[in-house]
Amino acid sequence: MNLIPTPSSRVLYLDGLRGIASFVVVVSHFIAGFFPPLYFGAEGKESFETLDAIANSPLFVLYSGTFSVFIFFVLSGFVISASAIKSKNNVFVLIIARYFRLTIPVVSSLLMAFLLLLVFAGIPQQAGSIVNHWWLAFMYQPPIPSLSVVFKEGLFNVYWSGISYFNNVLWTMRIELLGSVSIYIIYLIAKTKIRVGLLVLITLGLCFGVRQWPNSLCSFFLGALIYECWAKGWFVSNNRMGVLLILVGLFLGGLPFQPSQGTIYSIIFDYVNILTPAFNTVRIAGAACLLVGIFLCPVVRVFLEAAIPRFLGRISFAIYLVHFPLLCFIGSFCYIHFGRYSVVNMLVLIGFYFFAVLAVSYGFTVFIDEPTLRCISYLKRRIKQHGVRPI
């Protein structure tokens, strides 16, 4: 057995994991929009029994966007912990930098959604009525908000309320920012000897003591705990144990959106939900098992370091931000006028949509996300050079 090296540079296989998770989110929303019984289950309709069986099986993990989001959270906790330890900048600089690192791309995605809404107003409702499901029809209902709402949402509202009219996936930004700030503060106030204990207490408190949205923050602190173990070299390569943990993680991550009574997942959900919000906690546990399993399994790490997962990882934040407006407007428009008429047409639509998401995401990464990162990195270096003392 070989010790897994402690972090010294960018961990490429985590980029690959993030990339695959982001792509699963895209698949998830496409299925929710145009094949809803495969996502939400039969919802009482007997004609969808086969799709309902798939939606309530472990196969759901293949397109569970919610599970992928919790993978993002655990990864963010891991990465922010590494940043908090290594950075020489003032903690307030790190917090402000994190805010702008999230906000500039977020506002850009909202502007894109606003422009699409002006061109394709009413299209999601038309597509939803054809699909005969509430999910697409619920999005972008009139009246259309003004441009000022775009900036109000992007600069403040998504972090305060977790709600966005223009880009529904931005509910995660409140958790991303608060989780990041919390970890920066903990690494400021807690020395090494008590930091792990404090992280454990906070994780358990959030997991078992909170039933509202802050419960999701325990994924951040769990990611920080995984970082602490990894940084100390406590993970030892073991393919069998790694594969076992990965399978357990994927099984837990396959928790359906709405577990049907009588399935294995409904039993797990009911028992766990007595102690903690099962909707979150089961998936968080799955994400943590998956991440630790990857650390233990060299074969999987090699796969995640391949070119395609790493490319998806590079554009993963952009994928997450742009895919939802593209689905609701471009995807819905193409479905109404082309995709619904035959299986072949639908396959062409699927190919076109995913290509469009990747193309737009690549442009978004090159022209918005990566310049934002470079600018923030430059400003942090300048601040450090001018002698701002770390806190």
C-alpha cells in the first residue's frame, strides 16, 4: 500500500470529479424538464410504472443533480480549507475575494438569462404544457422583472434568500458563500489542536440540530474534516476499500427525489428523517463516502485525471451557471418546434442541447470565469506585497 501524497498543488482528479458532477446536473435538469416521470416518478400515473421503478432505484444516481450539488459542497469545504491554511492574505481579503469570485460569474449568468427571457418569454410554459408537467411551466412565469432585479439578485438576494427568478440553480450560492466564510473564520480562530474537534462538533450540530437550509452547511465542514485527514496523510491507497466506499456513496447518492413507499430508499429515508433531514443528510453522507473512496482508489483517480473529465472540470462552474437558462429557453424552443415530433428529432435535440451547453460554458469560462480568477489572484498578490498583515 502507498500513502496518498499530501496536498502540494492542484489536485487534478478532483477537477475531474467536479466536471462529471456538473455534467450530471445538466442531465438531471434535462430529464426533469422533458422526461419528468424518470425524475419525479409516476406521481400516481399507472402508465409510467417502468419509469417510476427506475426513478426509485439506485440508477437515479446517474442523473441526480441534487447529489452532484452536495458533491460540490463537500469539495468546496475541502478546497476552501486548503486555501485557508496556505494563503498569506488577511482573512477579510479572502472573504471579499470569495464573494467576488462567486458574484461576477453569477451576475453574468443572470444577464444572459435576462436577455434570453426578453427573446423567448413564455416558451418554458408552452413546453411545459406539451410535456404535461408542472416543472418547466413553473419557470420564468410573467411578469418579467426589470434589469435592476438582475443586479439586486446577483449582488445580494441569492446570498440572503437563496432564491433567483432568473437562474433557479443559484439557491446554492447562499450555502457556498456562508460555508466558505465559516471555514475561513474557523481556520482563523482555531489552532491546529482544537480545529478538528471544533469541525466535528459543528458538523454534528448542523446535521442533527438543524432541520432548515443551514443543515446543508454540514457538507462544507465534512469536506474540511476530509481535508484535515488528507493533509495529514491518513488515507492509504486501497483499491478494494476505495471501490466499496465509492459504491456506498453512489448508493446513498441515488436517493430518489421523492422516494416511493415500499422501496429500500423509503425505508432509509423514513428512519434517517427521524434524526436529521434525510433529503440532505443521506446525500451528504454519500458525497463524503464517494470522495474518500476516490482518495483511496488509484484506478478511479487515473480515470478522473483523463482529458475529458478535466476539461469538464475546467468549465464546471460555467456549466452550472449557464445550463439552466439554456434549457428553459433554447431547449424548450427547440423541443416545441422540432424535438417532440419523433424519437430521432429528440435525439438530435439532445445532442444539440448538450453541445450548446458545452460551447457556451467554454466561452463563459474563457471570457468571464477565468479572467475573474486572474484578476482576483492579481489583487490578492498586490495586497500581500503592500504588507497587509495576515489575520
